[in-house]
Amino acid sequence: MAENNAAADQGPGAAALEAAPAPDAAALPLPPSGGPVAAPGPEISALGHIDIINRTTISGWTWDPADPDATLQVEIYENDALLARVESGQFRADLARAGIGTGYYGFAVHGVGNVISPGPTCISVVLAHGRKHLRGSPLLLDAAEVGFSPQLRRRLDLMVGPIIEGAGGADDLEELYDFLQTRLKDVVAARTALAAQPGDDVAVPIGGKAAFAPIWSAEARRFLGEVADKYPVLEIPADAAPRVSIIIPCHNNFELTYRCVESILVSAPDTPFEIVLVDDGSLDETMLAGLLFVGAVRVVRNASALGFLRAANAGAAAAAGELLLFLNNDTELRKGALDELVRSFEELPDIGVAGSKLINTDGTLQESGGIIQSLGNGLNWGFGGNPADPKYCYLRDVDYVSGASLMIPRALFEAVHGFDETYVPAYYEDTDLCFKVREAGRRVVVQPLSEVVHHGGATSGTSVTAAGAPKRYQAVNQRKFLRKWNRVLAERHNAAAFLELDAERTVTRRAVFIDVTVPTPDRDAGSTVAWSHMRLLRQLGYKVSFIPADNMANIPPYTADLHRGGVLLRPAHQQRGGRVPADACDPAAADLFSPHQQRGALPAARPQVLPLRTPGVFRRRPAFPAAAAPGRGGGPAGSQDPGGGAGTRRAGSGAAGRLRHRAFRPRGGHPA
């Protein structure tokens, strides 16, 4: 809209001018139309200027140097129709400072929008005597704009701003927050109803951007346009029966939320999914999420910030999928992240919770599952390490997985009553959930093939001691967690020296499997047999370590198949000189040892073995009964030498169990 808003310095008199009552155009008599044409009479030497002409206010000043005490009259016309006549007698401090008489030469008329026609029109401001135009007149006004005008926005800013600035705490803003949330819901409802009417121009995705209804003011359209330019509309593919509900609680930080949703689309999951975005009382662009995310996405809004825990429970209550994936809004999924978690539940039905491998933004490992020690303190297994290190790359049972990326069947989540509100607003709710699931007889695993980048600390900071820091609840809730689960934690370690054992807390039996190369079951029968044996050992409760004796390359997709099935693989960069190092996967520490077609790959010292009926697989003969060492419980024979002493070893003079074919072949002379 064209308007004249001269930046005149009104000085300290400006406040007095605003406070002084001004004539209301609607209340002034409207003389017969005559138009701003020259009128007969003596010429006067008046000076003057128009400061503002718009559909709200017309103001300025006029002064006759020849008669500085005279009060001049000003007329305001719309086209040729006289709208108002007003005297220029208001005090203007800026005029007095400039030496223009006494300064009592200002005029202002408010409320002219009530009498000016809404279409394009011409406004003139002239001296009543002589019809001389003041400088800045006439001015053509564009068609009137309705809705959220700049003037209304400024007025709201003046009302709301002082309340925000004067707030001493969250409670001081509660009433205003509730009011604005209610009005926003009314706006959304009204807009939805209007959008349903035929012929309306509504918000639709066009070229990846949003086109917003023209009934909004230029200011509002400009703001929404800026948002749409920065955040193109994302369309989530809809499915009538989504299998996974991705629940993303968020409080402000829309930039992170947008990147999170975008990463889900880029990762291109094959599994049908929906997104449940829980807006936990946000006051940023998150309030426009319903416009920027379309398709299979639902926005659940909390009237006030309830915290991650309650927001996550609210999202679960609104979910439709059989599997729930709780996802922090400061995460980004890598390709296959969602599908790998789903596949874990398909292939291992005893799983209750599966979590992702979390990667720091600098590419280092954040965690591959978590460890809980005796005081309830949590440790990230592998933090700062190499995400490609084999010990962080295979599916395994863990104490807990982070709620930053945690999948659980919806029925199980409801059966264990969701996240325990004892831990409101956040922290330890994910750990407690994992302990409840394990107590219910289901496994808690990390699936490292599901990789998620986590911007750690981006939403809640990193300080656990700063006043007002959300993460201070980490220490508070650790004490609650310890009281609840002390009976489980009492026998655990509480020192970093035991991390390796703690990371394999559930391992009670071990098996080492050596073959020429990674099994390729779709290429040869021998690989099929080898892979079947390893899977059977895993199902029997063994931790299976595989060592490729000759071809140590990472061969996709076969290497990933081993990791997915929970087999620890020692690839090329873990070997030295083409032979298996004793510290890589020590057969002496294994309960079962399978030299399947290995070629001189055994360490010089290996365990005394006893052939089993299964060809090519050997079981260690225990030297004497002994209690199981921590993390190396008794194997199939029921006993173990915890020290790995001389009684369990003998010198090896050559390769044991050479086979000429990849498949296991029966060997004669096996004792019963």
C-alpha cells in the first residue's frame, strides 16, 4: 500500500501529541462535495508539510509566517469529496526547536479508514483558505488491505512486548500464552473452514513452496513467504496403514525439526510410516508445522511445554502404527536407518526395544548402546571412537538404548505403561523403559546398521548443574532410577576399567568361527552351511566371532548380514600380516571353536579341543570345574578356566581341521 510516513523528528513533544485528543474523521461534518479547487480570496504565505497519509492517520503541520499567531484550517479530500476540516493548533516540539513560531501548528486526524473507500483512491490535504496543497499532497492510496495489517501488528507488539519484557518467570506469561494459543487454534480452525469453501485461494504446495491465501495482509504474507522460502513444504508420502509411527517431540528449534523430517524423506524408507509431531508449546516457526509438513504427518499441540516425556507419551497415544519410533528432533536419519530397526523385529521376534547407533556431527561415535553401572550412572559405549570399529557394528544386547532413536512395538509400550512420569520432565525415562521391557522377558538391543546423526546438546544443552538448565534433571532422575532398580544394579561394576565386561553383560558363552572369507550364501552351498551354523549358535545364546582367514575384505552385503545377525566380524584392518592376532578374537577364550577351512590362521597357542558330532566344530575340554568369570560364563560343558591357564592350552604344531571344501564335511573317528 502506498503511503507517506515522513520521518519527522518530533522530539519530546511527540508523546504529548500522541496523548492529545485528535479529531475523529467519522465525527466531523462532511460539507457538500466541492473538491480541492482554488477558492477566491487573498493569497496567504502559509508553509506546511504532510507527515503521514494512510488509511489510519493523516497528520502534518501548517504555519503562516506573516501571521504566526493565526490558527489555520486544513481540509482533507478523497478525490473531489471533502472528508474533514481540522484546525492546525496542536503543539509540535520539533517545530518549536526549529524556530517555527510557537510550535502550535500541528494537526492529526485518526480513524479515516472508516470513511475512505476501500478501493484505490486519491487523498488531498489543502489549506481551507485558497485550497493550496500542502507538501506531500495529493497521494494515491492502493486498495485497502484487510486482515493482519501492519498497524494491527504494531499495536499488538505494543501490547504484548511490555508483558514479555516485564515477566519474571514462566508463570507471569502463562495467562498470555494460554490466550494466544487459544486464538491461534481459532485462526487455524477458521482458515481450515474457509479453505474448504470452493473457489478460495488456499495454502497449497507449489513448486516446493507454500502459496498463502490473499486475504492475509501484506505483512503476514511477507512473513509466511520468508518462512516458505527458507523451509520449502515437505510432503510425507501417505499410506492407508502405516506400520511405523515416528514420534518427534519438539519445543522450538524448528530448524532442527525441519532437518530431522527432511532426513527421514531423504533416507527413503521402504517401510510405510507416518510422522506424529508433538509441538510442546513452541513459539517459533514450529507453530506453522501444519503448513510446512503435509501428507502423512499429524501435529499434536500441547498448550504449554510439558517436557520430552509427556510429549512422547502424547505422541504415542495419537499414533496409528504397530511400531513406535521415538526420535529426537535434533537427529538426522541415514539411509536405511528406519528399515534396519524394523527388520530387527521381523528377524528376531524376542526383541522388545531396538535402538540406533548414534553418530556425532563430527563423524565420531556417540554411542552404540548404553551401559548402566551400579550407581545408576549411564555410559555411552564407544563414545568418541570410530563408528566403523567392528565391536560397535554388530547387533547385541545392551543395558539401554537412547530415546534419541528408540523403536518399540506399540502394544508392548502400552503394556508397560509407556514412559514413567516419575521422571518428568525428561531424562532416564528411556533407560527405565528398557529395564521394564527386559523385566517383561523381552530383549533390548542396539542395531548399529541403523545409523542416526545426533546433535547432542542442541536442544537441552550440556550442563547438568546450571540453574534452569533442563539437563539438571539428569542428576535428579538418576537418584529416582537408582531407588527403583537398586535390586538389579547392586551386583554391577562401577568403574571404567570394567567397560568391556559391562558391554557384554549378557554374554555367557562364546564361539569363534574361522573361514576363508565372509560367507556368501547366495553363491555357494558351503557358505549357506557356515552361515546356518553361526545363526544356530546365536540362537543357542553364544556370542559368535567370525574371522576371515584369507579374504579379509568388507564384502557388501554379506558383511552387513553378519553384523545384522549379531556376529562380530574382524575384518582386514583388524588383522596383522594376513594372520589372526591372538588379541583379536582369542580362541582360548571361546567355549566353541570352528576352524572351518582356515589356512594357517590359528594362533600358535589355542585351546585344547574335543571334536563334537558337528563336523569341524570343537568344544574346549575344561581342565577343572570353575565358576564362570564375569562376562565369560560357563559354556556347554558347564565349566571354564577363568584364568585361561596352562591347563587349558597346548602348543599347536599346525593348522587344525583343514577342509578342502567350504562346506562342513564329516570327519572320521569322532568319539561319541
